[in-house]
Amino acid sequence: MTTSSSERGVSLGMPELPAPAYPDDVRARLETDAREIIARYPDSRSALLPLLHLVQAEEGHVTRTGMRFCADVLGLTTAEVTAVATFYTMYRRRPSGDYQVGVCTNTLCAVMGGDAIFEELQEHLGVGNGETTGDGKVTLEHIECNAACDFAPVVMVNWEFFDNQTPASAKSLVDDLRAGRPVTPTRGARMCTFKETARVLAGFPDERDGAVESGGSAGPASLVGLKLAKGETSAARVVHPRGEAPRTAAPHEPSPTEHLSSHDAPQETSASDPSHPSPPATPDGGAAPPRPADSAGPTAEEGE
């Protein structure tokens, strides 16, 4: 008995058939939304990113059919659309869960417990990175910095923040999501499904009650950095070596233009101070003796 090439999973290099089109009723509805999106931009091509969110809101991920639709309404090739859809990780290329649970494993979150949270969630859910639970509820992934380091370790669900997490709180979170129990982010609006999130990212109003008013906020550490950047400096805090008595002198109040660190202060070097040039170096790395004022031409050490 023999098996065919396709049964053995062997590709014969045949071109892939064109993606099927959406059913007529779905396409008509999406075209109405697409026209509204495209009208926001002076160049229709600029609407590609929100259109990809639109088709992702339809099926939960960006399918070949969705990319064909985007290409058709924008007058692009499917290759051009595919190049964009495969570049950004916010576009899912395969079916995923109602809730995208992302654990930050970048440096600060990792050392604060993010790595431990991610490992325990994998074991607790029985899935690996980028995989979805059997009930289709949760897709787990590790993600890069969420710009919320002062709340580390951070977990995000459909781009909403869950701050200062622990392995125990993260496991309780995913259990609630799978059971359909109400879940409230630390900052931001109440939870919605990934499809609903994608439609909001496409630029359509968030119709959930209180969603617009429920905004997030930066943490105290981030706000201090913002004040420093604006020149709203407070008194410098002096950190004393361990075992040394605190100094009694009043803290120095730096001006907005003053360097707060000697590491980035300008140094007096030969390049910045022409009146004190550095002597030429000798082959052994030392400084060559000064040359008489009336000498001309290169020395033997300098070459010709």
C-alpha cells in the first residue's frame, strides 16, 4: 500500500489556492465599517493597520480571508498585506482564546517574579507559550515590557493591566476568566473578549458602560521621572554609605539646567579645551616630548 505525497506531509511546491471570500452578508457588513475607517485617512493605504484589527475582531485572528479582504478594499496585493500582518505581534495568525494572558518576562518584571508566574501558569493551565487551553478561553504568552515597571511584575489580559502579581494571584485570575466570573483590571476598563478589544483598536467606540472614564494611570515612580524631565526637580536625596552617619548639611537644590550626575557632565579634555592640547602619543603609548616651536615636518615617531 502506498501513500500520496499530501498524506505524507510532503509539499510538491504547488502554489496555494486563493483564500476564500467572506460570505456576502459578512462582507457587506465589513465593507460598511471599512469605508468608515478608510475615510479617516488622506491615503487609503494608511488604513491597513485598523483594517487588520477589524478582520481580527470578526474571527479572533487574522485569516487569509481577512487579508484578502483588506487587500481588495485598499487596492493592495495580498503580499503587501501579509508583510504587515506578519510583522506585528498584535495580529494573531492562528485561532486563540477569548482572553490573551500575557506575562511580562522582561528584565525588571522577571527578577520581581515574572518568570516564576509564567512557569507556574504554564503548569497550571497545561499549555506552553502561545498555546490555548482546551476550552478556548485562555491563550498564554510571555511578552516584552509593558511600560509599567513600577508595578512589576505585571500581567496583561487583552491589553488591560493587572499589577503587582504573584503566582497565586495570577492562577486565581486565569481560573476566574475560564469560569466566567467577573474580573476587574487594576487599571482601566472592565474586561471584554479579545474580539471586542480588536474592534476598539480598529477605532470604533468602546460601548461598555464606564469604559471611557475608567482610565489607567502611571505609578508614583514614573510620575517622578516625568517631573524631572519637565525640570520640576525636588531636593536631591543624598544616599549615605552603610554605617556612616547622615550628613547634617542642607540638601543641594539643583537648577533645571544643572547636571544631576557627574557621569554625564562635560569634562575638560583636549578636545573641549584647545588651550591644553594633549601631546602626540609614542608607539609605546606614552606621551612624546614637546617639540620646539620652530620645528617643521613630522618626527620619526609620527611618520611621514
